[in-house]
Amino acid sequence: MKLISMGLLAGVVVAAAGALVARRRYVVVTVEGMSMAPTLNDGDRVLVRRRQIDQVSRGDVVVLEPPLDPAGQFMPGPPGADGRHWNIKRAVALPGDPVPPGIDADGDRVPAGALVVYGDNPDSVDSRQRGFFEADRLLGVALRRLGGSAL
């Protein structure tokens, strides 16, 4: 009987440790708004793997905080459960890449620590209006829609 209890306890500890590791690497984010339509729609839930800028590729769907908006031109909705505002967009240019046309920038290359993102919906508010998004505000890369297909 004691052997079964120790085995069960070990299994519970391993499962708890695995859950903790998964929570540090993955996050579930609910899409709000239509900036990524038709790829993602309002209310879709996506699995996001935490990533740094050097782990992002052009074309990845990323979750990141928007640039600060001191003028209040692009007022966000209410913050998420963690008190932060998140945007979900597609990475189109990474540090060192040429700056895409229509982006207001001082140089011709995306600077270190920045990226250019677009929404799939042409009416999206993204780098075309807000400029570079800061790489240190990146949460991660969306892997798949929950209950659906990979992105």
C-alpha cells in the first residue's frame, strides 16, 4: 500500500512540475477585435508560445503590447486580466530588415529592438499608423487557434 502511495505522490509532483513549466512557456490569449480577420476573429482563443525577438520570423502571428500613445489617438479598450493591453498582429519586418513602404521612420532599416507588424484586416491599426513596435514588449508567437487549425 505504501508503494502505491509513493508512486501516486511522485506522479502528482511530476504532473504539477510539468504544468508549471507549460504555464511559463505557453499562454492562452483571447482575440478582441477584427484586426486579424479573416485569419482570426473576435473571440477566438489562441495558444501563444513565449518568444524573444530573435525567435520570431517574418510572417509569424505575434502578441505584443502596443507602443505608448501619449496623444491618446489610439485609445485601447479595457486592459486584460493581467492589467495589460495586448495586440495580435503579423510580423512583417524584423531588426535589420528594410523598413516597408508607408512606415514613418528615420532610417531605411528596422532598428535593433523593434519590429513592424500589420493586421491581416486592411482596417487594422498597426505599424502603418503607430510606427515600430518595441521588441521588449513582445509576449510571443501564436501557434494555433484553440479548437481549430495552426496559423
